[in-house]
Amino acid sequence: MLFWIIVIVAVVYVFRSTSLRQQWITGPAFKLFKRVLPPLSQTEREAMEAGSVWLEADLFKGQPDWQKLYDLALPELTAEEQDFIDNEVTELMSLIDDFDAVHNRKDFSDAAWQYMREKGFFSLIIPKEYGGKAFSALANSTIVSKIASRSLSAGVTVMVPNSLGPGELLSHYGTQQQKDYWLPRLASGQDIPCFALTGPEAGSDAGGIPDTGIVTMGEFEGKETLGIRLNWEKRYITLAPVATVLGLAFKLQDPDGLLGDNKHIGITCALIPTSHAGVEVGNRHLPLEQAFMNGTTRGKDVFIPLDWIIGGKDYAGKGWRMLIECLSAGRGISLPALSAGNAHLSAQTTAIYSAIRQQFGCSLYEFEGVQDGLAQLAANAYKAEAIRRLTAGGIDLGQKPGVVTAIAKYHMTELARESINIAMDIHGGKGIQMGPNNYLASLYTALPVSITVEGANILTRNLMIFGQGATRCHPYVFEEMMAAAEPDFQTGLNQFEPLLFKHVKFAVGNAFAAFFGGLTGARFVRVPKQDANKRHMQQIHRISKGLAFCSDIAMLMLGGELKRREMLSARLGDVLSELYMASAVLKHFYATGADPQQQPLVDFLIRESLVNCEAALKGFCRHISNPVVGVLLKRLLFPWGTSFTAVNDSVKTQLATTLCTDDAFRNNLTPLCYVGREEDDAVRVLNDAMTAIDNLTPLMKKVRAAQQAKTLPRKGSIFQIREAALAAGVLSESEADQVAHADTLRMRVINVDEFDFSLDSVVNA
């Protein structure tokens, strides 16, 4: 007994004595931390400090705050924004013939270009005092989504000037003189902008751009001027072939010290008229044969005045932070918007086609194999809208969440890929025959554009989501890294020491909570809703605790090597992503009135996320460096083995049937799907055919009754025995005409386009 008293007293003495504590405990821990941590470059530090953390931080820490989520007042569309969507967007879509633009012109009509300029489609984010629309992120997202459901090329064309580019950079960072000159010209469409960041040897590694600017004296407008001599070569630049003003990112150097002592100033952004001497707009690219403009730009020994730097000379070298902050917002609006439009179009058109198209005497949606795909389409459409609205809403609330926007970009583009693949599979031959009546093919062909740009998906998943999340969302890691980067060891140790003890307490608490949640199925977790979603919230809370603990284990065991263990860290990023998306689904459910008809969608999606989380965490445990630690982790997180299973087949059947037979449910689920006003619009024909066939329901009952009474042949649909029904007096002449009209629309849906040998004209549609 005395021995243990002495031990306890000794431990307490060591911990109370700063010098002994630092000598024996925190000092060695700090040295180990500094050794395993890789050097933190300036660009990495700026990327970590840029933007903000939001709801994802609660999930990463194992502390999801449901009440905060449900109380979050997300902005809605204003009357002005809704009016623009109802009128200008609809009118623009009537001017866009996507098949003609993509396959013939490789461009839009002059009328479409003129309308986009005059009606402010390139000025959605520009402040009103400069002639812009000053629309919200939600409105920007909704507009791009609607346009993309008609034409991805048009969606990209509108998207780019309203995301990362001169308009946004000027609005946030431009000098007053720059704003006064450029923003009205951009708002009116007098100038078309592009932004040149990517080059032949700098794609995802934008920080490694080789393009240079040297501070020097030169001649500008006949006067000796302090400026920059630029050399650049850029590619993949959207709108470059038609742009009149070029935003350019380059590395600025000041070898002669004309601006100060710093010779390597860093990444800088400048605004240059494309008519300026030496600026070369090169050849055009054809990204997967789409119609949006994309091409090259280069310049050799191009001299510009110093005040062409966006923000003026005070912003020299601050371009990387500017880009990171603006890119995170654009990544959360533009590409998720394209994906949401894709998901909604895929769900609506495939559901209607499955109801109209018959095989073996049954509508396609009656086959269970098709129901499986249709249920996923319905779930994806709901999920896309939930993520889109929450992410855009966060940006409207002033957030610049780099982790959330990376999640939205990666997972929504992958969701769109899944949706369009299912849609093509169910449409079969209808989906692969190109022509004006194929509403899927262009989106299918162009999908890799979204997958590739603004951070290729492999990069986004494997490096960005967890890489940023681990440092920005963790309550202590970023401050610990700053302490480790402190040049003076003692100063860094003094900063590190209190963080270490808080970190240990945090990790131990999460370990116990994760284990207890696994043992009890999280049934004792308190949540604010006592309805059908109570268990969903409890299980999300449980997984959140598990993620927090596993993240600490990963950083403790691997340190800086975790950055290179991409397959391992990506699994933890997948868990964080699934938790955010599941939270978005729950938020959307309650924000839209908690309609009981939507509960199966919520059940489908939450259980899908939990299954994915379990697979990712088990994969992490299986592949962590020390197999013993991996086994112990797995037992801690999942003490009873498999915890989650997907929804049963009956839920999928219910969702598929409702999607295909309930017009109100389908339209509420796919509000972003554009349905043209023109009679020959392919999606309009699809909807008109569905309405016409639905209106035949009373006539179908009469025909079936006559078939049962053997007045009419027992085999054959109402379309096949229409003439016999008319002759037998079962149908009146007007009713037979109604059937014929519906049959004409039905065949227009089923048939595909035919071309003459020259492929110049459509023979039959």
C-alpha cells in the first residue's frame, strides 16, 4: 500500500513540476512530434489557414450537434432570383439546341450568346452597384443546375464566369479603380473573362506552376513604368478562345529588390486584356467534343504595369490564398450544380421511360432488376438536392468551408456518374443512339469533365478531404503543428504542452464513447428527434466518435507519413464525407416539411451511408501498419461484428414504383430537371406521353373488362387492339382518337433518331 502511495505522490510531483514534466513527458513527446511531422511549406500553411470550418468540424470531432443543424436557417431564393429562373433561364434554354451545338456548330448560336450577355448570365455574382445580379450561392447553383439538365456545355459556359475567375477575385480583392473599370464591363457582357491557372506541367499541383513574372522597369503607354515581365503557357482554360480579359496566376520574383527584400514573392494573380501586346490566345481544345469554349493561352516577355495585379501591389504574393478561398466556394457551387442537374434529369426521364416502355407485356419498372436501379436514381436525386442546398446555403451564410466543398465536389460528381450510368443501362438502345431526341447522351459523354476539373477526383478524395479535415477540423492538431513549426524549441514546447494533455483527454474520451456506442448500438445517445430518424442520428453519432478516435490513432502511428498513405487516409475521408452527406439528408428532410412519403428515401440514404462508413473503417483497421492495433481497433468499433445493413428489397420496390407512377412525387424529387416549352423538346415529349397514357386509365379499364368478357381479344394492349375496340363499340371514335394520340407520343418516346448517309439531316425522330 505504501508503495502505491509513493508512486502516486511521485507521479503527481512530476506532473506539477513544469521542468520535470517537460524533461520526462512533454519534451520527448514534442521532439517526437517534430520528427514525424513533415516540414510545413508556406503554400500548405496558407491552404490550411484559408477559408473556414463548419458543420464538418463537429462531425470530425465526434460531436455532431443536431440541434444546431436543424436550427440552421438556410437562405431561400428571393422573388427576383426565382423570377430570373422562371423567365430568363427558361428563355435561354429555348435558344439552346444542345445536339446542334455539340455535333454541328461546336458552339452556340449568336442569339444564345447575345442573350447570355444581355441578360446578365455572366454577372450572377457581381455586386449590383456595378451592374451585376448579386445573386446568392443558392441561386447561382440552381441556375447552373437547371441549365445543365438541358445542356452541360451551356451550364459550363454560365458556370465559369460565376465561379473562380476575374469577377469573383475582383469583387473580393480588387482595388476600387479595378472594380470601377472592370466589373461594369463584365456585368454587361462587354467583356468575357477567363482565368488561367492550369498549365502543361501544373494541373492538380497548382502551387507548382512554372509560369513566372519578374518585377522590372519597362515601357507602358510611352512611359517608363514599374511592372512585371511575364512568361506563361496555360491550357484547359475554359472561355479562353472567346475571352477579352485574362486572369493569370504566376510566380512573382523580384531579383533586384524593387519591391523590398523578398526576392521570391510567390504566387500572384493579375488581370490582362487579351488584346494587350504579346498575349496569345492559342488553339481551341475540344473537351469530349462538347460545345463550351476551352483552349490555350500563352505569352512571352509580356510587360504589364504593377497595378494590373488583382488588388494592386499589396496583393503581390497573396494569389495562392486568394485562389484557395475562392476555389473552395466555387467548388461547392458549380460542379455540384452540374451534378444535381444530371441526377435530376436521369431520375425523371428514366422513371417515365420505365413506365412507358414495355417488355414481355410489362412496364420496365415492374422488373425487380430495374427497380433496383430506379430506387438508386430516386435516392441520388434526393441526396444531390440535400447536399447542394446545404453546401450552397453555408456559403450564403458567409462560410468558406474548404473541406465541405471538397466533399460536395467529389461525391456529387461520383453520384452523377452513378446516376447517368443507371439511366443509360435502363434506356438501353434508346440511350446510345445520338440525336436531338437523346436527352442522356451528351451528359453521359461529358461527365468526365466534372470528374476532372477543379481538382481531379482521385486527388480530391485521397488528399484533400481528410488532409484538410485532419488539420482544420481537429480541435488541437493545427495548433500543435504551428507549435512544431516554431523556430524556438522552448517557445514551441510551451505552446505544445497544454495542447498535448487536452489532445490525450479528447482521444481517450472518444475511444470510450465509440466502444460504448458499439456495445449498446448507441441507444443511449440523446438526440432531439424522437421519430423514425432517432436511430439514424444515434448511429451517426456513434460513427462520428469512431472517426475521431481512428483519426488520432492514424496521426499518432503514421505522423507525416499519413500524407503519403493515401489509400488509408482516403478511407477516413470517406467516413467524414458520408457523415456530412447523411446530415445533409436529415436537414433536407426536416427543412422541407418532414413529408412521410420521403421517409423511405431518408432510410435508404442513411443506411447506405452507415454501410459505407462501416466498410471504410474496417478497411482502415485492416490496412493500418500494425495488424495488432488494427484488430483491436476493429473490436473496439464493432464489438458485435457487422453493425449495419442496407435497406431491404421491399423499400426499393416501393421507391421505384412511386417514382414511376406518382407524378407529384417525381416532380417534387426532380425540380432541377428542365422540361422544354417546345413541342419537339425530347423531355417535353416524354412528359406529354406520360400524361396522355395516364389519361387513358378509364379507357384501359373498359378495354380490360371487354377482354375479360371476351368481347375483345384477350391478348394485346389498348394500343394494339384500338381498332377492334372501336369496331366493337367498346371505345367511341373520340376515345379511339385519344388512344391514337397517346400511342403517337409513346412511339416518339420509344423510337430513336435516324440520319441519312451524310449524317447531315435527321430522317425520322
